[in-house]
Amino acid sequence: MVDERLGPREITSAEYVGTLSMSLAEAERYLWTTGYVRNPFARVKRWTGVQELGSWAYRRTPLARRQVHVMLFDDGDEGIAVYAHEEPSSVHPLVAMTHVAGKQQDVAAGVSTARAQLPVKPVRATVDPVHAPWKSQPEMDS
């Protein structure tokens, strides 16, 4: 039996925060100085089939109940594409299982927070995220 909650998933267009005009090393250094930490307890994300380059989380305190999870992808000559959502913390002992279950996720809150904290620029069209999990987000019109 395979637990589908833990396998890779495609990122949604609603989770797009913007693009950082810098290298991966510069982006990771910037995240670290802004208070983000590496997020090893995260489901692997893919963007058009390509695996993320990094997973980071922002928590107001080390054992905060909620975190902003940002995922980094290569955006070619543009820099590093950033996608995000807010969710229960993956390291808080009382809410970690809620995190694994994908419950209480809020894409709009995560995107908004990350846009306020990071010097991103929009280089692609996106949809307005809603205050709901990634599964409930609108997609781009085809």
C-alpha cells in the first residue's frame, strides 16, 4: 500500500509567488537571512514534471503551530521561481499529523506572506489563490 499523501505532487499555478532575480545560492542565502529554515519534512513538489530545487519554511518561532512553506524551482534566465502555501508546522508535535494529512492548508495566506517577505517579480501569469488547500485552487484558463 502506498500513502499518496507523501509522494511527489505537481505545484499549482495559484501557489506562484513570483521569481527571484538571483541564483539558487543567492536565493537560499536570502531566505536564511530572512528567517526561513530548510524544510526537509516536506512532500516533494514538481513544476511541469521537474523536481523542486529547495524547500524552506518560515515559522515565527521554532515550534510555531503554522509555517509558510516555500518551494524553489529553476526559472531559467529569469532566476528562481518561488511557490508557497501556509500550513500546519511539520515539526510541531501537536500538529505534524495534520500537516501530513494536508489539512488546514491556506495557499492565499502563504502566497501573500511570501510576497511581502521576498523581493520577487511576476514573470508569468497566475491566478488569485483562495484561502484553501492546493487541491481547491483555481487553475489557469487553457
